[in-house]
Amino acid sequence: MVQEIYILRHAHPDRTTSIPYNVPPGPPLTTTGRAEALQAAQWLSEKPIDVAYVSPFLRTRQTAAIVSEHIMVPFSYVENIRESAPGEQHPAVRTRIREFLDLLDTRSLGRVMLVTHGCCVLATLQVTTNDTINVSGHRYDNGNHAPTAGIWHGVRRPDALFDWQLAFKPTH
């Protein structure tokens, strides 16, 4: 059963390209994004993480590649933590996040990291707290509840819900 989750939102993407944002592969990271990912990697290098799961989008893969140079854990690509698809509503994102977290709980994993997107950050926070988390004080670019390369850290309580804190924000 998962005891701790680190949710790393991808670093700063290049929104100036004509590449669609929510259709794979999506845009790459900017120079700023690569620097943010390095800061996150350095912070994560001191954390006891057992395994990492990564959205297949380019910006998350690039973020994870930088992180993987600093933490030695297996990285796997997972569709369930991808960006929301065109027309996909938040309840559908929540459903796929819930399914993925339920699957993780069937494995003997202690501490996992998700390298994902703002929609999945919010859905994970919501489903792991039964919607009791207040994220109103956490509004970043484009309405996201984590800054680019920001990391939420959650610890499972005895009642199986999680307590969360925004544990890392990169400096710009």
C-alpha cells in the first residue's frame, strides 16, 4: 500500500509553439523549465522514493529525464496520469486517477512519485482526501494548483486518506 506520494507537476513548457498543449506529444520544456526541473531534482534527491510514474507527454518525460539523473529509481510511463484530453471533463480525470491509485495500492510500494500535469495534481489531491483539501490558496499559472516543477507531498493517515503540503516551489 502506498504510504507517501510526491506529485511533481511538469516544469515550464513552451507555450509559444503551435504544438497543441493537450494532445500528445505536447510542447517541450523551455530553458526556464529545464532549470526548474533541475531544482526539483536536487530537492527530490534527498527523498526516499521507491518508484516514479510519468505521463507520456513530452514535457513530463523531459522533466522526468532531468530528475532521473539525480534519483535512482525505476521510471514508468502511465497513460492514467496524462494531460486532460480535448473535451475531457474533470470528473473523468478524477476517475482515471482513482483507478490508477487503486492499482498502486494493490502493489507493495511505500513511496511513489508522479510526474504529471495540473489536472492530475488537483484530481489526486481531491480523491486522496475525499475532497476535504482546501487548495484555494494555491493558484498558479493558468489556474493550476501547483507551480511548474512544484511538488506536493502526501502522507497516508491511519484512515487511509492523505495529508498534503506543497513541499517545493522552484525559484525563478
